Amino acid sequence: MQSLRRLLPVLAVVLMVFAGTMVVPLLFALLGPDDGLLDHVQAMAITFICGLALFIATRSRRSELQPRDGFLLVTLVWTVLPAFGTLPLLLHLPDLSFTDAYFEAVSGLTTTGATVLTGLEKLPTSINVWRCFMVLIGGMGILVLVVAILPLLGVGGSQLFRAESAGPMKDQKLTPRIAETARGLWTVYFTLALACFLAYRWAGMGWADAFMHMCSTMGLGGFAAYDASFGAFDSVAIEVVAIVFMLLAGINFALYFLVLKRRSLKPLWSDIEARSFFALMAGSVLLVALFLLAHGVYPDFATALRHAAFSVVSVATTTGFATVDYAQWPMFAPVLMLFLCGFATCAGSTGGGIKLIRSLVMLKAAKRDMTRIVHPRAVLPVKIGGTLVSNQVIFSVLAFMLIYGSVMVLATLLLLFSGLDIVSSFTAVVACINNTGPGLGQVGPSGNYQGLSDFQTWVCTITMLLGRLELLSVLVLFTPQFWRT
Amino acid sequence: MQSLRRLLPVLAVVLMVFAGTMVVPLLFALLGPDDGLLDHVQAMAITFICGLALFIATRSRRSELQPRDGFLLVTLVWTVLPAFGTLPLLLHLPDLSFTDAYFEAVSGLTTTGATVLTGLEKLPTSINVWRCFMVLIGGMGILVLVVAILPLLGVGGSQLFRAESAGPMKDQKLTPRIAETARGLWTVYFTLALACFLAYRWAGMGWADAFMHMCSTMGLGGFAAYDASFGAFDSVAIEVVAIVFMLLAGINFALYFLVLKRRSLKPLWSDIEARSFFALMAGSVLLVALFLLAHGVYPDFATALRHAAFSVVSVATTTGFATVDYAQWPMFAPVLMLFLCGFATCAGSTGGGIKLIRSLVMLKAAKRDMTRIVHPRAVLPVKIGGTLVSNQVIFSVLAFMLIYGSVMVLATLLLLFSGLDIVSSFTAVVACINNTGPGLGQVGPSGNYQGLSDFQTWVCTITMLLGRLELLSVLVLFTPQFWRT
Ligand SMILES: [K+]
Ligand SMILES: [K+]
């Protein structure tokens, strides 16, 4: 409870800043013919007043944060902000339930991009801007979370994620350290975002569309302004831009520091995780393209490659845009894609899932034990890209993977228990825990999460949150040790 | 290759003993009106002659086995024996392909119990006796493998499985040590088998049925002499006997040593794995019974409990008998059952899957890391039932689990790639790697593996073998380190 007291003023500030971000959809409402204006003004006012009231009520208790406060803070931010993020939706769509609106807002801020809405093209642009803009904000938050906060907390092997550029941090206070890292990351993030925005515009999107889909792309979110997602554009140029920026957003943003500092693209290639990421993507795209061609899904290789490249990169980077209903492809392809989304993105990106680096650690640890069977007395260090991985990090990653698996099983059983079919249940959980968005079956690329019951929606909401906050940072709050002392 | 030379005479002896076991179906063929007699005589002769020829050709090279030879030996035994185990089937059923016959024999000797045959009741009793007897032999082999051989080899944390009674083994030679442990285990195994046989007879089965289903029960195999499996009997008494002996065969056989030595049932209860096993079974049965009642699948609690108890125990102990088509139940129940079969049986039993002890080690290791997040500097040993678990064992278990997961994913993708539907693909792999037998969909309790293509059948066959031989003991053969030196 001490912890909560220290955190409430911080949360209040975050809330007021969040209210400030609502100016973006408001501007779109002012610019265009748009009937969402009043909703955004009200939402912004309510959010700001709540933040201000909380700040006034709690500011006297301000004191320096401690590392452990991070766990509670990230959980508070990612559960409280979506509650206010629902306001524009609830005000504009009076029939929308809070359960569904909260799902939508969590989906945005966790960059999952699963939606409960249909008829997106009939919504005011400003509402769609708000949905997509939440993804951009979520992506920013995640970068700070995984690059600056989690490594300090030692969650699930994320000590590994500390990039070269970060340097020692022992003697510094928490807040300035995080702020400094965040500034650097966001500079890169917004530079790329601007490039993506201009590229979409150049490829033929309107200004508003370019802005919205840039937000969704940079956050690897997957919200679109059309029910048909990227299928609505049917443009190779737009798809190529999307693929390029999904790939760029899927690698560790800290690497871009190095690229800028050294004025060379070499860091991208010398990083084992980024290299594995590009190789995995290229290999999977080629495999799926050949598979689709062999099964006669598309008449020629060029068409097969076009659709395979977009869909594989979209799902494997946990983005979730769709140009075609890939659930209609022979099942091997979509299942492979969903499998990839579990681990294909890099740590320090805006993508979800286990992350490639954790998979590499696990693979190397397993390989070591295979060798140990043959040479029981050998001393075998685990190394990733030349760096020694300590046993403690391996154990952290192990705990992470085990809890990841357990949450998946438990959530799937809960959905089955509530009556959802087996394919929808399992793939909804995979799509939510990895913050991908579309699954298969009822929640596939041509369907959405609208048909779920309230109970099922909450299971998916909690799964998205757990996945986004790297599981342990939330679950540790439920251990008695956390609250003792 | 040195290793292979030392092993071939051993394999030859094993093959001749295997030929000897073919006397059992032969006796059944002699006793009853049965047209399988000649097939069994031929199969026995071929197997014995092959074994003898191999022995004569290789006996001059006999030398003391070394621990590492164990890997190659178990893989050889479990791939070569089924090839000869197919003979009675191939001779009697000329239309049966070798692929299918080999699947059936591997299914028996790995105690999986998945079948490619239909019209079982029309087969001669002696053929069904051979199918079931292979399960009993397989069960015996597995007990020696997991209690005596694997702990010496240090595979996948199975050092843990060394029961109290085993004592130190450093200074002893390999062969007498294994032989001594095997004798003790088999005494217990055949005592229980006799009790099971008499109990089935008492409950109303005929002598031949009692023998066959005893074999299948003790090995947790799941082969039956009827297409309808245990549904053919429709007898509560028989189902109760089956449940009791499936549970008895699902715990560590080494515990029965202690029960006999101390003349007390206390060791069963003081063993944390056995206790968890019973608690898990009781809890799951009750949960499924209540779930079925709530969904109106059965009209009253007694009926729901009867069918839930049989089906849950049958699948969770990796046996795979069926009294009803539980694939028709709301999906939560069969999926929960299949999930349980992945880890519910105890190490040192004839059951398949990860084993409870490994799951307990992983859970405790994960729990330690949750605590470590809050107390980064705490020294936290992992203990199971008061015994310290070394980091090396935790790493072994980790490697095991990771390879287990990877094989499952890979095999599922291969089945999907070959065109099988998603539910059948995934559950076939779960049912094969855990040596359970029936999955869902096409390979569910009312269907079988007959409809699979040759490619799909081979994927399942290899998955059964990998699961049975605890993965690492086979896969280590594919590392270059194994063959070096
Ligand atoms: K996404
Ligand atoms: K079985």
C-alpha cells in the first residue's frame, strides 16, 4: 500500500498527459466534416479532470519511486488508461457495452488490434483516428517498458534486452534514467513514424488514412479504418510500404541508436536477433508462397508471393493487418503464421510474443543439455552473439516461458468452458497473448471478436494485458511476497 | 560404430527372447478355434532365426556395454522389435500395408494403443492377444528403461526418478545392476497383472478378454478386442476394475517395493508425486462430472460421474480406453482430458507424457523466479518433497520440455502440411507423443488412425517412438558429439 501511495501522483500525471493526447482525434474532428467532435471534447475533459483531481488529492505524498514500484505502475497504467480510452467510443456509440469498449481500448493500447466493431468505414474519421492513435501511444509505452523499465526489474530474462547503448545504470536515480532512455527511443520512433506516414501518402493513401495506418503499423497494432483492413486499398505499393515498416518496427529500436551513432547499417546485421528475424521472415514468406502455389491457391508465383509476403509478415510481426482471408488457405499456412507470431519479433520492438532472443536463449540452453548428455562433465557456457548468458537469466526466461504456456492453456480452457469452439478458443488466446489480433475460426481475419460473450471478452482482455506486460510484471503482484515488507 | 558392434549381440538376444514371447498368442491359437495358428508359428520362426543369425554373426565381438551404449540400444530395440512384431499381422492380413502394420506394432510396444484396424471382433482371438500382449511387453520394457537405464544416462531430469530403493550404483557394472532392478520391477508388475486379470474375470469378462484387457491396462496401452472398446462390455463392475488398475499402473512402480518392504501403504501417500497424481485425478473427475451434469449431457450425477470417471482416468493416465464417444461432449471436457494426459502420470509408471515430477520441478523453478523478482538477492533452493533439486536437473528438465514442445509443433505442422485438418493434426500429435492413443476429430475415440495417408502414419509412428523413449535418448543420436570419440 506504501507503493500505491507513491504511485498515485505519477498515475495522475500520466492520466493528464493521456487527456492531452486526445487532442489528436479532436483536431481531425475539427478539420473534417465529422460528428465526433463533442465526444472527444467531453472525453478529454473528463480524463483531464479525473487526472487533476487525483493529483491534487495525492500530490502531498510524492516521494522518490523505487524499482519495485515499477510492477504496480505498469499494471495500473495499462488497466486505468484503457478505462478512459473507452470514453470517445462510449460517448459516440451509446449501444456499445463497457466490456466491449474496454476490450477495444485495451486492444489498442496493448497494440493487439483485435476489434469488436464492424462497419468501421461508417464511423467518423476522428473515432477511427482515436482507435489507431491509441496503438501509437501503446507502442511508445511498450518501448519504454521493455527497454527502460523491465530490465531494471529483472523480469523474465529481460536483463538481456538492455542494449549496448544503455550503459551502466547502478548509481543513477530511476526517474531521470528512464526519462533519458525514453527520449532517445521516441526520437527514433517518431522519425520512423513520420517516414511511414509520408510513404503511405506517397503510395496513394489519403492524409487521414496514411496517419491512421501509420499509427497501427508503427505500434504493430493492426487496427484499420476499414472492415476489409488493407484489402480495402488493393494496392501493391501500399502493401510494400506496410511490409517494410512492419519489419522495421519488429526489430529492437535500440539498434537504431547505434545505426545513427555509427552512421552505418552494420549494427542491424551484426545483431544476432535482428539477423535471425530477417532470415526467419524471408524463409517463412518463401515457404508459404511456394506452398500456396503448389496447392493452386494462386495461379502464379508473383501473386502467391504478394499475398504470402503481406500475410506472413503481418501475422508473424504480430501486426494483424489482412489483405485476403488467409483463413481460407490450406490450414498449414495460417497455423504456421500464428506459430511464428509467438516468438518471431525482437525484444525492444513494439511486437508481442515471447521474442526471438528468449527463444534463442532457450534453444541454446537445450542444446547445451543435449551435449551434456554425451559429455556429462563438460563445462558448457551458454553464449548469445558472443555474450555469456548467466544461469539466472536462463532461469528467468524459463519461468517466463512456463508461465506463458500455463496462461495459454488456462485461458483456452476458460474459453472452451464458456462454450467457444476449439479452433476459435485456442487461436483467440494465441492472438491475444501475443498481441497479434486476428486468430482463426470465429475470430479469424474475416471475422472479429464481436460475437464473443462478455465472459469470453474479459478472458481475451486479460490475456492481452498479461501478454503485453510480459506476464511476470503483472503476476508478481499476486504473490504474497510482493506485498510483504 | 564401435557402439553398434558391442550392441548387435545384445539386440540378437533381445530378438530371440521376443520370438519366445510369441508363444503366448500361439497358445491362444492352439486352445480355441482360431485360424491364426500358422501365422504365429511362422512369425515366431522368422523372428527367432533372424535373432539367432544375428547372434552367430556378431557374438565374437561381445564386450562389456558402456553407459552411452544405452541410447543406441533403446532406440534399436524400439524400432527393430516392432518390425518383427508386424509379422503375425502381415501374415494374417495380406491387405495390410507394412506402414500400417508397423504403426500398429509401434503403437503396441510403446503402449500408445492407437489402431489402424477396424472390425477387431472379427479377427482371430490370437491376433488380438498378440496386439495386446505387445502392450504388456512394452510396459515391461518401459519400466526398465525409465527406472534402470535412463537415470544412468542422465536424460531429461530422469536422475530424479531414481527411487529410494535403488541405492548407490557407482561401483557396479551396468548389466547386473539393470538386471537386478528389472527383476524387482517385474515381480511387482506381474503380481499386479495377475490381480488385474482375476479382477476382470471376476467382474464378468471371459478368460481371453480378461487376459487381453489386463495386458492393455497394465501397460496403460488402450488396445481393445472390440471396435467399441470398453463400451462393448457396458458393465459398471468392469469399468471400476479398469479405473482402479489404470490408477495403480499410473504411479511409480518403485513405490510398490517400499510398500512391500515396509508392509504399509504409507509410501504411496508420502510420495509427493503419487499424492499429486491422486489429487489431480479426483479433482478432474469431479470437475468433468459436474460440467457434464451442468450441460445436461447426462440426466443425473451418478451417470455423469460414471462416464467422467472412466473417460478422464482413461485419457489422463494415457490409456485411451473408451466407453462413450467423449468427443461428442462439449469441447472443454475432452480438451481438458487431453491436456491432462500430457503430464498427469508419474515417472516410473507405464504411462506417457512429461510426467508429474517434471511438471513439479518446472513449477517450483518458475515459482522461485517469481520470488527472485521481488527478492533479487535471496538464495532460493528448489526442493521437491524435501529433496534438493540441482540446477543441472532443472536444466535437463527444461531441455526436455523445450524439445517436447518443439517436436509437437513440428509434427503438427507436418500433419497440417500433408492436408489433415487442424483439430485432428494437433490432437493426433498430443495423443501420439504422450502415448495416449485416441485424439479428437478424425482420430477421436469413435474413429481411428486408419484414414491417414502413409506420410501421416509415419509422422505419428515417429512421434510415438520419440515420446516413449523420452525424446532425448533418441535425439542425442543425431548430434555429431555422440558419434565423435
Ligand atoms: K497486433
Ligand atoms: K495409451
